[in-house]
Amino acid sequence: MKILAFTDFHGNLTACQKAREVIVSEKPDFVVAAGDITNYDLERAKQLLLELAKAGRRVYFVPGNMDNTELARWAGTENIRGLHGCCQYFENAALIGLGGSPHGPFSTPFEYHEEEAAKLLDEAMKGYHGGNLVFVSHCPPMDTKLDRVYSGMHAGSTSVRRFVERVQPLLVISGHIHEAQGIDQIGAAKLVNTGPAHRGNYAKITLSETVEVAFAKLLF
């Protein structure tokens, strides 16, 4: 199973259009957009997700901390599915999502208390009935290579960390920390921060008995 994963478009329509071209060319089984689709603007976020869906592949998304909270409640379309707080299936892959980020110093629109996030993930797991578990969280797990900011501090989520340690999904896709593109591991779980799409970053991911990840660049 082939996935193309993007995050942190931050309203950049050109990056989104280039991503659509890549989706058309690469023909993945589905696409993941892991949050910060735009900055505050609900209608523009919908516009960008609709742009991705023009490629004819299913798009699964979570909102980021910069997205309007109403994006989590958007019904989407046949080819655009929100994952925040729920579990959805694509063939033998089960996708669970968590949007936003923990409360921080910048008071962005979509922030959560860690206890709230933990309860939401527990509820989402009630919809999991086996299969390859893919966890899409805008914020990466705490204390990994993927949540280290320029200062060296870790800015991830403790609830996401505990969930990954306990559940051991096959794959965790995140973004949020722009400078921390990379791959890490928690137990058997492969962690991927795709890097920000508004700077041309994305990831090609193949799921089989193992997880293979290759980083790539949008040309614009």
C-alpha cells in the first residue's frame, strides 16, 4: 500500500497544486494531510483539501493547531475524510487521527489539554477492529527526533507519546515542528515527520510487512 503524506501547507495554494500534480503522477492508494492546512481560515482550508482531492485519490486529514476548530467538524466529501477523534478504514489499513497540538505559549486556534487528547484517542480506538494501524497526529510524540525545535527543546505531545507506546501502531504520521523532518521509532511504531509542504516537503510511504519512507520535494 502506497501513501503520500503532506503536512503544514499553511494556506499555500501553489504548494497544494504541486502536491495534486504529484498525486496524479504517483497514484498512491490514499493521501494524508496532517494538519495546518491553512492559518485560521476555514474556507481556504476546505479549498486546499478540495484541490488535493481533484487528483482522484482519497484524502484523509486532521486539522493543525493553526486551523479553525470547525475544520474538525467539517463533513468533508466522498473523497475527503476527517480523522480527528475517529477511526476509518481503507482496505486493510485503519486510520486514527488527532488534530491540533497541546496548549503552548502562542495561543493558536486548535489546542488541547493532554488529558482531553488521551480520552479522544481512547474513544477513537473503539472503532479499531484489526488491520494495519496508521496514526495521523498533527503534533508528534514527545521526546523524539521529530519534536525537537531549533533551541533543542522537545515540543511534542505526552498523550500522543503514551498512546504510541501502548498501542504500537504500524505507522505514525505527523508534522507541526517544521525543523524536525525525519524518521524515528517507538518500539515497533515507525514515526515520520514529513516536513512542511509550504516549503516543498512531503513523504512517500509504503506499507507492507515493514514501513518504507522516502522524503521528496515539490518543485515550485
